[in-house]
Amino acid sequence: MATWRLLATTTVLAAALSACGGDSDNNDNPAPPVITPESISLQLLGRYSSGEFGVSAAEIPAYHAGTKRAFVVNARKGAVDVLDLSDPANPVHADTLTTETIGEGTVVNSVAVHGDLVALAVEAPTKTDQGHLALYEADTLELISTTTVGAQPDMVTFTPNGRYVLLANEGEPSDDYSVDPEGSISVVDITEPASPQPAIADFTAFNDRKDELLANGVRIFGPDASVAMDLEPEYIAVSADSSKAWVTLQENNALAIVDIASATVNDVVALGAKDHGEAGNGLDVSDDDGAITITTWPGVKGLYLPDAIAAYPSGDATYLVTANEGDARAWGEDNAAYFGTEDAVPCDGDASQGFVEEWRVKHLVHANGFDRRCGDDLPAHLRALAVGALLNPETFAYCGATAGDPGDCREDEQLGRLTVTWTLGYRTDENGEPVMFNDQGLEDANGDRLMYDDLYAFGTRSFSIWNEDGALVWDSGDAIETFLASDECKLGAERALDCKTFFNSNHEEGSTFDDRSDNKGPEPEGLTIGQIGDKYFLFLGLERMGGIMVYDITDPAAPLFQDYLNTREEWVAEDVSSGDVGDLGPEGLVFIPADQSPNGEALLIVGNEVSGTTAIYRVLSELAD
């Protein structure tokens, strides 16, 4: 019998069950049938446009079934747009939630909904100051209570049982790194929403375990920072029984495991690195070769550096899914004093004016050393470490590296354009101090060169599945870039354009083929998980290339690709900020099950930060009989 498609509505599902031989008349009030689809796909249903481009006017969405409203963080306003989704094909702006009564200059970073409560993560006017949790009535939008939390609360979520609200207090430093607040996770008991009881899961217990964490691979490298100051919580996933949370520490390439009831961080787990020299882990590293070149690169490692994380059950275990975006530490980028005076030798960059860890390979391993970039982009902290750097000729012989000379490795069509972190990969002694070499590539205690045995890129251009202890179960490898380069991949709501024509494009400009290949590629950032029947589906947003990838992740060890839909419509105009451009820069996603949806269909809501649009997608199921 043929495979057929349906909208996941209760009525249609009941009919489907009957058609498949099921009996929906066994009692007077039968429960709605649960049907597991063979596969699913996405279709654009509706869109709300804020009318503001490139100013993060639509970021994180949440949904309240009782009022059929979406709550969407609008960073441009520092507030939340409330959208009426009674007709999800035509979303309408209904109201705005502001935080002016909490404090002038406060801004909203995140929103979550549970029952009839709306929770906002509110950042202070000075981001290094303590922030707030604000609770509102979902129907009246009346403020119920506010609670002081840690610095820069960047993500908020409820536990499934509704007892707690959790906030990831990122605690980023000031731009000049003169102030670096501690990162933490707020655990707020909201048994009585009008009188919340906050607790803090902090990292102070790990301050005397720095050497252990570093040895395990946790990145702790902020200038003059304690462990608690250096760890920066980004995103939270919670177990189905509301007992445990997993928190991405993005810049640290690690995961914190939190006991919710006691508000205690039980462990900090390093996530390690992906070997881009292995088959199936290739990537395109150059934006200057005019071609799609996805291949393996021995000696190049990828740091997962995940942003969004979600948890789901499989069998008797919990699994975690991460979007491996790859954010770096880059503070003081606009401060000329940090990079020094042009042509100054030695470079006179002021390391107290910021911290930038990103640099291109071609500048890092130039035979003439670092000072040629003084006054341009030479990180002051790197210059304080050495005069120049070399590539291990054994590892990088394939691109011509020899002792003292990077050969062709630093050419633009090779590794030269790839952005890496200078903080990792160079050879160190047992104390973690750099082993120095001379400019001929010989180990020399009086030398002034670093020796890079490996190069570490930002992000892995993939999503990963981990067990609840933080051990890797599965990674998508180079599947995302490979699909975007394939003939099967199409763009636009009507799927009429070839993805490969706009491979690794940027999200703010037109005609940018291959533009992001040197720097995190398609950049997976946001995700959500939806359950339909007995299956779990991942919806993954690609920040730069745009679009949503869909996978069946029911079996954590063997995810199955389902669909890719990219509803950006303008790809070639020099100015893509006006007209019907579609959806650019997906940031946050929320899945709405059919039984909570305003129209009885399973839906996906996506906030697009660049286009300032909130897109509503149908989730179409296909059943095989």
C-alpha cells in the first residue's frame, strides 16, 4: 500500500487509525489515538515580521496553549513580542512585555512558558551586574514577582514538573576584561509564584580543582580568572523527572551536571575535540578558493563549543543533543590599544584591554613571526607568549610544512584562511608551559617560537548526541555540509533553488557563496525536540546558512535524516534587508504538539534574529501502511 501524508490533527489521526484497521469506538469517550509517523517534513504556514532587519528583533520563542499566543524575545526592544496565533497562518502582534518596572535599561534575554506562567531572563543595564527572573501571568500579562539571579541570565527554562525555574547566568566579562563575574545556575523554587525562593548552583567548589579540570580538557583561560569566573553557562536541558540538569559551558567546551533539588553542580565534564583528519569528519576550510571542498585535514581538530542543548529519553536512559555552534572568546575586538601600534616592533598591544583568541592560520604560522600584524589583529596575549609559531612538520607534511617553514599550509586554498584558537594545540611541558623552539624549528629553551602540533577550529559543524554522563554517543560528522552541497538540497519555501549555489553563505548579505567556510560553516546554533507518537524528532537551526534540519533521533546511536527547509527567499541582492526576504538567521525554536496547537496541527515556531521574523511551520507526518 502507498505511503500517504497527513497533517497531525486529532481528527485526521482518528480517521487514519480507522483506515488502518483500528477501532475508535470501543468506549463512549475514547482517548485520541497516538500514531507514530514513518517520517516527517516541514512546510511554511505563516510568518510575523517585526519590520526590523539585522537587529535581533526575533530571537527566542515560547508558546502558551491556553491563550494561543507566542512569546518572542525582541532584543531590539529589550522586550518580548506577544503574538496571537489563533490563526497560525496569519500571526498578529497582540502586546509587548517590557521590563521597565524591574529597572530602567534592563533587557530580556530569554523566555519560557509552563502552565499559565511566563518566565523572563532579565539582564541588568550593566551586563556584569546581577540580573533578574520575572514571572508573569500568561493570560493577563500581569507581573507576579521578580527575583535577583546571577550576572547575565542568558537562558531560562522550567522543570517539567513546574516546581523550579532554572537560569543559565553566563557571567561574561566586560569588553576590556576588567570585570569578570562568576558564572552560575539559578535554581528558583516557584511553588508559590508570588514568593519565589532562589538558590544558586555555583562553581566555587571547583576553584581549587583547576589543574584537574585543565588536565581533563576543560578550557579555562580567561586572564586572571578563577574557575568560577571563567565558566560561562549558556543553555540548560532538564531530565524528565525534574531531578537533574545539564548545562552547556560553551566557551569552556564543557558540560555542567546539576542536582536541582540541592542546587549543586556535581560535575564539570570536558567534551573533547573532533578529529577532522578522520574519514566522515571533513570540512570546507577556505572561503577563497571559489569551490566547495569538503575534505579531511589531518592535524585539525574541532572544538564542540555547543550552544543549545536538549534532553530526551530512550529506553531507560536519558540522552542529550547539542548544537555545536563554536563561539569563541573575543573581547576588546574594537579596542585598538589591545592590538598595538602599527609597525611597532616588538608589538606594544595592551593585554589589559581585552582578550581575543581567534586568529587565521596564515597569520599564526607565518615564517616572519607575529609582529607583522601589530596594529591590525595581533592578540596582545599571544604576543606576550611568543614572537612567532611553527607547524609540526610531521603532522602537516601533507601541505608542505617543514622545520621552520609552514610551506603551503598557510596558503588560502589550504589551511590559511581557517580561523582557529591560538590558546590550544601548541606543545607544552608537564606543567602546561609552552615548549619553545627557534626559528629553524629546533627545540630551544632560548627560542621564541611556539610549535603547533594540532590546530583547533571553532565548532564542529555538526550536532552531537551524548549520554547523561557527557560521553559522546553519536555525531553527525560532515553530514550537514555534505547535504548542503548535494543536488538533493533545495532552498526557499517552494524548494526551487539549489543549496550548493549558495553553499555556506552568510545570513546578512546576498551572493556570499562559500563565505563561512573559513569560520564555522553553516553554524548549528538552536534546537528543540518534538515527540510524535513513539518517536523523537530533532529540529536544528543553522544560524548562518539558515534553515531547519530535521532528524529522527529515536535511536540515539543511529539518527535518520528527515528534511531540510530554508525559507530565506532573497539570496543574490546586494542589500537583503528590505522586501520579501523570508527568514534569515534562525535562533530559537519551539515545537508545539498537535494537542496543544491552535489549529490541531503539530507546529514549529522559529525566531529569526537577522530577518526579525517569526516563522510558523507545519510538521507534516507520513505514514506507511
